[in-house]
Amino acid sequence: MSQPGSESPRMNFIGGEWVPSVSGETYRTVNPARPKEVVGEFQASLPQDAENAIIAAAKAAPEWGRMPAPQRGSLLYKSLAIFERRVDELARAITVEEGKPIADSTGEVKRAMNILEYAAGEGRRLFGYTTPSELPDTAAYTFRRPLGVVSIITPWNFPVAIPVWKIAPALICGNAIIFKPASATPLAATIIAEIFEEAGLPAGVFNLVTGPGGSIGNTLVEDPRVNGVSFTGSTEIGTRIYARGAEALKKIQAELGGKNAAIIMNDADLDKAVPGVVQGAFGSTGQRCTATSRAIVEKGVYGEFMDRLIEQTSALTVGDGINPDNDVAPLSSQSQFDTVREYIGVGTEEGAKLAFGGRALEGPEWEGGYYVEPTIFTDVPLDSRIAQEEIFGPVLTVFQADDVQDAVRISNSVQFGLSSSIYTRDLVQAHEYINTVETGMVHVNAPTLGGEVHLPFGGLKASGVGQREQGTEGFDFFTETITAYIDYSAGSRERSRFI
Ligand code: NAD
Ligand code: MN
């Protein structure tokens, strides 16, 4: 069956065919800028659909794993060319189903293409290493073998980049995959599946199953034919997946929540720091895992920093992300909208001072969209919920610090440890921060955002567990390392008595 036109329900993609869910049920997604507008209709899958995809992947995996990696790389280069053709369509899909400003969506698609290019090239590397053996006439080396079948479970906030930064390394390493996108963002996922189909991947190597994680997630984690799970999402769900995977001794990679802080020292260049914090806190409507959720400001510069922060925040325009003039777009769903409004209420009740924004934008001109003003809290008690929990919206909490040690102490006071930054001109302070802050990524004189595809991405503490994504480490999760000892000596010899 081929994929029907965009008016009909979109299908799952299993074993090289576009197929409906065994349930026959579908669900609809809406545009968060005007929830009366339906974006599309998608399969509400059941465990049986997930199992069918696992069966297809298990069937395809051995041959795919034996294909020389450079040949798999050629298929990824083909998919890259198709991405290039569909950039605008993908960016629009992200904005209408997730809400983020269109420029951010385009940037996200470009980032996904960088990853594809990087992973495709890795087909000609996928290095192991050789080392001298302790025995004469013996070769000792390592090589990589694919895991086999890998489940890829992703969140809604980067509906293209996060899937591709898992899918591309998984494929180049020779795994067959089942991709389960967030239930809120199946349109971008469907386009990704169409691209890999057109690139000519063998049937069953790439499978897409849409629907709620609660109904199909367990199968994708627990089925014994699944050898690894690469998950990005909330700490709550990731913790459960990690525990379930551990019971079956499965490889699990879990990239989780964040509560990222930018530190602004007295000597900071505020021309850099203030726009960096504004972009970090309110860009992509604060719905980035690396968003700046906290600013920690040294006391001597606090007044001036706050004045400039509020001035620049008040210049942001809020509106439908499809209009390129808007800086801040709607939250991506009713539930995000409810959560963020609840946190704003809790912040005030817990004694923080609302320094800017704080309102949901309602009225006919907002068309029921999930808009919340960029919001800034000061005087935030360190043990309060808005100081400690991931809000995942355009809400910034501001703290004052006595010196760099105090700033790092505040930065480290949360359970999360994804990303952070410091603005200072002082190398001693910068290194005190770099060496003691508890985050997987550190930035000096730059926002908490971002990451380049050839460098590892991931967090410490409750922000993640398992091997890093991207960079050369990004291929480690998707392969097993095999160690080979080849005795090429002529005749018999004494063996080691150890191990
Ligand atoms: P979520 O945990 O609610 O969902 C993530 C995925 O898990 C979705 O596809 C969902 O359907 C699926 N899922 C739900 N229940 C499941 C179950 N029982 N078994 C298996 N899968 C299940 O997260 P979200 O709301 O989609 O995304 C937002 C979160 O993602 C935030 O916490 C954010 O910080 C985090 N995030 C982290 C990174 C990172 O790299 N560290 C990047 C982006 C987003
Ligand atoms: Mn969620």
C-alpha cells in the first residue's frame, strides 16, 4: 500500500508498506496557534502494531547489518538529497504541529541534515582499533557489530532533529529501527519515513509506528527482539524505560530533562550576555531541552542586567510561528499550556516576584492558541518548585550570587545537569565554572543552547543516562564492540594461564 494523499489518514510504515493500525483507530493533531485547525489524522497504534514493526525489523536486520557500511552511507547520502528538496515542507510541518517559529523550524531541519551528512560519512570510518598483543605472532583488534533491532522513542519539541540524530547513527551502524515519534508530532515523522522510503532503504530497515507511548511504548522496550532503546523525553518516562530495560539487560540510552542556568559575572559583556539569555530563555518558546531556565547574576551587575533583560524581553513579539516576524510562538499543546500557567501561579504563591509577563494571551485575536507571555521571576526561593523543576516554556527565573563559587553552587542545586553557561572575561572564573559545574555541556560567553553534530551531546544527573549522542561517541551506543585475537604463529605454543 502506498501513502495516501494528505487529506486521508496517514499510515504506519511497517516492512516497507504503508499500513493502518490493527485497531482501525486514528487520532487527529491540531495547530497550537489555532487549535480549531486540524493538522492531520494518524494511526492510533496498539501493541500489535509495534510487534508487527519489530517482526519486520528483526527480519531485515541481518542482511542490513551485513551490507558494507559505505553502501549504507550511500543510502543516507540519498536521503540527504531528498531532505534538501523537502526542507520548507518539513519546516512548515514542524511549525504547524509543534508551534515553534518558522526560522527555528528551518534551523532544526538543517541541523538534521548536518547529522545525516556526518553519519553517512561515518560509513567509511566506524573505526575499531588495533593494538600490539602480548603474544608474538598475534593480531589483536576490535571491530563494531550492530545491535540488531533498535527502538527510537522521541519527544515533540524537536520532531525532526532528535529523531534524525538517533536514526542516522542507528542506520549507518547497521541496525533496523522502529521509530515512535511523540504522539503530538506525527506529521514530521511521516515525512521522515517517506524520505527514507524514497532513498531506497530495504523493506523493514526503517519502520514508523505512531500513537501514544502509553499504549505501544512497553512493547517497544520489552520485546525480546529489541536489542536497544534510544529514548529522549521526560525524566519521569525515561526513568521507567531505563528500569525496564535494565531488567532485560538491554542497552538503553536516555536523554532527559533540563533546568539549565546561565551565570552572568560582574565583568560579563552584557552586550553578549543579555541577548544570550533572552534567546536561551524565550527562543523556541522555551521548549528546548537546552533552554535557559535560570539566570544567576553576580550582585554587582544585577541591576543593570535586569534593566536590559526586561527591555529586550519586552521587545519580543508573540504570535503564530508561521509568521516570520514573531519571536515567541504558542506552547505546543493544551497540556503544555496548562502546565506552564500552573507553574506561573505556583511561582507567585511560593513567594517569587513576577518581574515581567506572566499572562496567558486570550481573546479573539489569539484564536484559542496556547500563548503565554515571556515571563521573568526574580527573588526566587532556591527550594521552590519554579527554581527546581523543568517548566518547559517561556519562563525565566533569576537568582543573585556572591561570587563564581556561589553561582556554581546555585547552578548545581537542581537534580538536572544538561547544559549551562557563564559570561565572564576572566579565565580563572571561567575555568572554576568549567571544572565544577555539573552539566554535560558547558558554554563560555554563549547561551546554554546548541550543540554541533560532531561533538557529543548529553547530560549528567537526572538529565540522562547511557552513552552520549552525536560526536564520535554517538556511534558507540548503536554498536557492540567485539574484540578479536588472531594467532597466526606456525605450530603450537604455550598459552597464557590468566583469564
Ligand atoms: P515524554 O517523556 O512525555 O515523551 C517522550 C516519548 O516517550 C514520546 O514519544 C512518548 O509517546 C513516549 N512515551 C510515553 N510513555 C511511554 C512509555 N510508557 N513507554 C515508552 N515510551 C513512552 O516527553 P515529551 O513531553 O515528549 O518531551 C519533553 C521532554 O523531553 C522534556 O523533559 C525535555 O527536557 C526532554 N528533552 C530532552 C532532550 C535531551 O536531549 N536531553 C531533548 C529534547 C527534549
Ligand atoms: Mn510529555
